[in-house]
Amino acid sequence: MPQKDESEKEPEPLPEQAAIPSRRVVPSEELFHGEREVWIQHDGTHYRLRITRRNKLILQK
């Protein structure tokens, strides 16, 4: 049986992670609208999400 060259090889299966449906990504600019903190209400509790001086995110209850 003749050997296939590189262009005729079967494609490798995709990793299982590739089968995960795409996730919704919200840019931080869209959440903060130029501010340094936002309040999030979840299950009756308020959480504060803020941007630190070092540009990190902190979520506080």
C-alpha cells in the first residue's frame, strides 16, 4: 500500500476542550464604563468589583 504524504494525512482529532461551547466574554470596559468599581447583585447579596491601583480585579462581599 502506498504511503500518504503529509498533505494527505488524516487530521488529528481536536482536544475535548475544543468541544466546549463558546463562553460569553464581557470586556471590563463594558462593565465599568470608565469607573473603578461596580456593584453586582447576586442571590440577594451585593458584591463590589473594583479595579486596584495595580490594575487587578478584586471582588468583595
